[in-house]
Amino acid sequence: MKLTSPAFDEGGMIPVKYTCDGTDLSPPLKWDAIPEKTKSLALICDDPDAPMGTWVHWVYYDIPVSTQGVPENIGADDRPGIGGIQGINDFRRIGYGGPCPPGGTHRYFFKLYALDTLLNLPPGATKKQLLKAMENHIVGQVQLMGKYSR
């Protein structure tokens, strides 16, 4: 599997417009080489450098296999127009919440999972609920890491 973004390179800086210092849009992502037996995709973005432990920025699941990525600015709909269902982030909001570190440079991991099933979780699931539902269903995974500093 391969995961990239036209907005930033692996290990590169995430542009301000995808952060709380900008317009807080979700970044565009592209993927390919999804395993054949994949029935749905799931996406988690989190920051392991947050002072209180890993901070969850995005939980998105039951993404159709027919997608080849997500466009910029998915929005805060629990069921975006391109398909799939969005969960709740640690800002206590549905959808994407961009990087907003209290200081220093933080790493943001966008993790894409290929699953052998649809999860059928309701909108607003947490990362913990998603990880539990994905147990024994992951057929592939890949990540893209970007950084942000205030």
C-alpha cells in the first residue's frame, strides 16, 4: 500500500492551512496498491508528541475501496459525500481537527488501514472503538507522517 499527499511530503512540514493556525482544512490524501481482499478503508491521524499522550486528530472509517484518496476539506459531516463515516477526534468534534501543538515541532501520523469487512460503526466512534472493531480485520496498512511547528 502507498499513502501520499499532494500537500506535503513524508516527514515534511504540513502547510498552515491544514492547521488550527490556518483554515483547519483536512489535507488531500492519495492512496494506491490496496490489497485485493479489501472491503473498506479506515484512516486515523494522531500526534504522539502531545504533552498529555497521543492526541487524535481524525477518525474516518468504512471508506469505500473505490476511492483513491480524499480531497482537501472533507468537512465535518458524519457521512461525507465521498462515502465513509467520520468519528470523533480529541477536540470532541466530528471529522478532522488540524495540528495545533502547544509548542515545539510535533509529528502527525496519517495511518490508512485496509480491512476485510465493513465495520458498520455509528458516526462519532472514537479511535479506541475503531481500533477494537478493526481487530483481526486488517489486511494491510501504511502511514504518512507530516510535521508542524508553531
